Amino acid sequence: MLEAQVVEADLESAGLIADVVADEQTFVDLRRQIHAHPETGFDVVNTAELVAGLLKTWGYDVHTGIGGTGVVGQLKLGNGTRKIGIRADMDALPIHEQTHLPYASRIPGKMHACGHDGHTAILLAAAKHLATSRGFDGTLNLIFQPDEENLCGARRMIEEGLFERFPCDAVYALHNGPGIPVGQFVVKTGGVTAASDVATVTLTGVGGHGAMPDRARDPIVAAGSLIMALQTIVSRNLPASEVGVVSIGGIHAGATHNVIPDTVKLLLNMRSTHPEMRERIEKRVHEIVTLQAQCFGVEASIDYKRLVPVVVNAEAPTALARDVLTDLVGAANVLTDTKGMMGSEDFAWMSDVVPGCYVMIGNGVGEWGGCMVHNPKYDFNDRIISLGASYWVKLVEAYLG
């Protein structure tokens, strides 16, 4: 987890925008409405309609159906030529909620367990204020994205012409961080997340009777050895200064006690924070799988897929974000000397095309920090809606000033 100071900042002394704070309950209620009706993947139809309707009400030029169910709200003011993009994700997770809150998910097996309901509410709160105050000169593109959790939505929006239709000089996003105190932000230049890749490994042997393994070629024994061998990639093939992860998230084989199956499937996830290490991990996965299979006399096939690269914060957009946040919450609450995180984020596709900056906003400590995202008992902290919205407003006004 990201390192942070443990004392929450005093939001009363932060540079929150008064009108945003005055309208806070509207967006708390909106966030909870979205939370109670979660939608997953690209199937965020109702959430997208809600977002599009509000943006239209506030005077944005609204475009829908980008990347399936993505929404872009554009507002042009004055004669300025600069263009900024801000992204919020809208999708939930296939998790059965266990919070028992009054606004808990009403859809069995679906839950906003990562705070995308909060991210959407934050950007909408900022959108309303910016449309009313009209305190900038240039083009504002608000990007509401589906299917972040499967690391597919941003890429699809880009493939369907996002930045050709809505050019941006810089693009920004934020994510809540449980365990980071309310009032603190994490912003750093360079890589801030991990690349994520997956592989499905199939080992095929010869099935047989469990009492006569000599008459079979057992893929389960091969799989057991392979699982342990794969763990040497990080411990023995990466430099000690580099960070990587190789995890086995699924093993599928057999149906009963006394039958050796023909096949075993292993589901792998690889994380890396540097392109060279990403290449090395992939190479070693192929080598180890192939040679382990040969050792046990079974055949191996590997379906290796690269999902998403590292989110890289560009120098200029990040410097501006740091200045805006320093003005908002004070230098002591803007954390820049922190480790990255091994989670992945498909905002990486956007920051790979347009210079970008991805910021973590503290979701709180104690009850708010003890439950991480992707947990059935997680909840977004509504106290940070006005804080996040004030950041977006000040950022836009600074960039398009």
C-alpha cells in the first residue's frame, strides 16, 4: 500500500470551494444512488444515461456511445486554444456486497467495491460548478469511462476516436486510496502503477486410474512443480531493486478422488513496473512452462495476453497538479516521495497517448482505511467528494486560466 502520514488534514482550513461544499449533499445522494444500482463492464447503460442527462442540463455538449457506453461532456469557453481532459470511471465489480448500508447494492452479485461511484460523483460535482462559474478560457473534456475493472474501457474509447474527436493537451484522473488520510493526496512523476498481463497455461497429459499412475502421465504433478518454479521468476530472475509479481489465481483440473485427469489449466497474473522487466517475466514464463512440461512428459500450451501498461505521470501535467494540490491542502499533505502500487489501471492507455497525471486521494484511515478496495465490505468516503471536486475545479481553472 502507498505510504502516507497518518494524521488527517483539517478540511476546514483547506481551500475548498464554497459553492461546491454548499452543494455537497446533492452529490453524496447521487453517489449513493449510483452505489445502490451498480453496473459492471461495458454494461453501464443506466449510469451513463444519468451522467449524460446531468451534463446536458448544465449546458455541456454531450456525446454518448464512445467505447460502447462511454460519455464525453465538452464545454468550450472563450477563445483559448488549450484543451484538458479529465476521466472518471463508472463501472462496478462482480462482488456481492456485505456492508448492510441503507444504500447498499440492490443488484445481487454486483457492487461498487472500488469507489467508481465516488469518482463519478466527484467529477459531476466539479462539472456543475465549472458550468456555472465559467471561470476558464479553453476546452474542457469530461470523460466518463466504462469497464475500467477489466482494463478494457479506456483502450476501446481511444480506438473509437476519443482523442481524435476530443483532442486534449493533457489528461487527468484520480482514484481513492483507503489508508491514506482524508485531506492528503499522492502525486508523483513517472510510473505510478504496474503493467498487468495474464496467461492461461494448459498442461495436457494422459489420464488414468489414481491407483495406477504409472499408466498415466499426470498433469497435476507437473502443475504442482510448475507453480513453485514460477515463483522463482521474481526471486531469482529480477534484480533486487525491481518489483514484480507472478500470481496463480486459478487451478482447474479433475472431478473426483481416484481419477488422474487429462488436463490442468493454470490462470496466471503478472505485474511489472518497468518495460524491460515486463519482457523478462514473459520470457521466463514461456521458458519455465515449456521445460517443466518436458520434465514430466506432458504437453504445454500458453495463451499469454498483455492487458495494460504502466501509468506514467508526465512531468508538466504532474507539476501543475502538485501546485494546485499544494494550494488546496498545503504542501505537507501532498505526498510525492512514495512508492508506486502494484495495482493496474487502464488510464495507462490514455496517458500513453496524451501526457497525463494520475493522483490518489485519501479515502481515510481507521474504519475507512482498514478495508481495501475490491472487498465486499468496502465503502467510498463521502467526505472527500467536495475535496476531489475542488481539486478538479482548481486544476481546470489553472490549466485553462
